[in-house]
Amino acid sequence: MTNLTVNSRICGFTNEIHGEMDGNNIQISIDTDCEKVKKISSMEVPKMEIFDIKENYVMNNAQKARCCATCIVPSGVLHVCNIEAGFISSTLAKKSGSISIDFE
């Protein structure tokens, strides 16, 4: 199981994303207080539909849920999916610690 936290400080939400590989799908659950993210808080993401930056299962569902264009939660979900699918090393991800957007 992969767990990560997305701190959406600009909108004031902390989102806990949990994912686990189940056959050819990744089971995703998101603990959040954001009403838009709640609409995508339970997904079964097909492993082979996470590759493209625009046309992928997660982004399509985020669009249907009307998530904000600047929402970073879908990116967090894609990171969880890629770790669970073995496309990103969980050891490397943990060693890296975090990904950030810093406003200057």
C-alpha cells in the first residue's frame, strides 16, 4: 500500500491519498474535506490508463468532478498509481521525501 499527503495550502486542504494494487487496477481512497476532491475519493484506476498527462483515467475523473485547474490532488493520485504499478520506485519516492511548488 502507498500512502501520501497532498498539502493544498493555497486552498487550505490537506488530502491523504491511499492506494493499493489489486490485479490490474489500483484501488484509490482519499481522505479530504474538499467537496470537489470527495467526488474522486474512491476510484478503481486501471493500471494501463495512467500514462498520458492529459488523457488518463485520473484526470478524466477529476475533470468530471470539476476539480479546479490548479488542483494538485490528481497529480498525487497519479504518483500513488505509478508507485503501486511499479513505474516509480517506492524507495526513491520515500528517499526524495516531497515534491513542491514554491511561490516566490
